Amino acid sequence: MHFVYILYSEGSQIYYVGQTPDLSTRLLFHNELSEKSFTSRHRPWELARSITVRNRSEAVLLERYIKGRKSKAYVQRLVADDEAVMKLLQKLNIEPLAPGG
């Protein structure tokens, strides 16, 4: 199992999209452990959405698609709307494993 996640920094009003097999450890890394990185400069981060997929290949495909859109409005729609997430998974032929999050 793998996760694509969307983080939100209220202080910077930006989103960050990533993928990982271990969501809790990755969130800890972004908020506390990383140094001199993009995410360390925009702390604190909150988990705005996670999407569970079967494997890393699907996670990378989904992450790249979302990042490729280069649209804050699109990311906000994914955060707010389970149906938008389901449509995206269908478009990429990824079987949903769990509802949004």
C-alpha cells in the first residue's frame, strides 16, 4: 500500500504533494526532521488529503499527474471533493482502495 498526500501550510498558504508508503513518518519528517528543504521553510504542515493506492507505481503516476497540473485551484478541488478524487483515479485507471481522507 502507498499514499499520495496533500499537505497545506496555513502560514504560507501553499500546498505540497508527495507520495510515501508511511504517511505518519513522512508527515513527521516534513514538520520536524527535514532541514534546509522546501517543506522546512513552510512549517507547520497539516494533512489536507491522502489517497491510498496499491503500490508505488500508482502513487508516482498520481503524484506526477497532480503536480503536472500546476494548479492550486485543482489541488484545492481534490482536497475538498471526494468525487473529484474518484474521477481522477478513474481517469488514470487506478482502483480506489479507501475513501479520500
